[in-house]
Amino acid sequence: MLFKQRKKIDFISRILNFFWPRNGWGRLFKYTTLRIKRLPGSPHSIALGFTFGVIAAMTPLFGLHFIIGIFLAWIFGASVIASLIGNFVGNPWTFPFICILNLKIGSYFYESAYISTINMKVISNELSLLWNAFYSFCIQFNIEGAFLYLSDLKLIPPMFIGSIFTIIFVSFPCYFMSKFIITNYKNTRIKLRKKKI
């Protein structure tokens, strides 16, 4: 088959490639940047979609990042594909730093006794409560049950408050930088086409 890889990649190798790209982070960054530049649509639409993806990745609503990014892009008429690419800013390597940053900022505004005793049990309990709240609200349409689960959260509330400040700090540079890069790329391609004609 055309463009098919010569060597088949097994399941374990795919997982390892997800955590550490086989061709290195530099090449992955260049490839991702090129993909964003070549997306159809206006520079504003692509940059806004990408920014929405990054914004979604900054929230502590784990498991909902793609849905949030797609929803925001759809509401504001931005590029949905760009939002999916932007979502990959949140990955196994960056999530610990994002979570700690959000928690540190949020702890100034929301006090919780659990902040000083973070362990895997507390984290798994938080994620379980968050999933149960989502399931109750979106699947069972049980609003009261969803709020009961949300009221038991100890780490997510300060992380969510902290994420608001992180989003404000990150979103504007992300939008303007990506728009500038995409605009320059598209203008260069137009000039090259004109020269060929």
C-alpha cells in the first residue's frame, strides 16, 4: 500500500512513542507546526482553534479536554482540527507541571487540607469523583447527584481556580504568536505562487 510503513509498529512501541517520540521532540515540534500552518482556513480561525485546544489542556477536567476544545472551537467558528492539535500541549510530560502550577496558584484563593498531602490515592479519588459527576450530569441527567460528587472534590477546585489565571497568562501570547506564524507562512506561499505564474 502507498505510504504504508515498512516495519509494523507493535502496541508496546506505540505506547513508548507516545511518551518519547522515536524521531525526537524537535522533529515532532516541527511536524506539528507544519501541520498547523497547512490547515485550511484563515489565520484567525486556525490560531483561535489552536488556542482553544491549549486552553482546554490547561484545565483540570481530565478526560474532557478534547470535548472542551472542540466545543469552544465550534461555538466561536474556529478550526476544530487546530483545537485538537492544541490539545496535545497537555501530555504525560506537561500535565504534572500544569497541575502543580494550577494547584499552587489556586491554593492562594482556595484552602484545602489535602493540598499538603497529595498522593496517588487522593488523585485517583478526585478523578473518580469527576467522572461520576460527568456521568450523572450528562448520561443520567441527575443534576443533584452530579453536584453531590462535585462537592466532595478537594484538589480539583483549587486547580480549577488556578487554571483560570494560567489560561489568561497563556492564551493571549498563544493566539497572537500562532496567528503571526500562520499569516507569515500563508503570505510566503502566496508570493511563491505568484512568482511561478
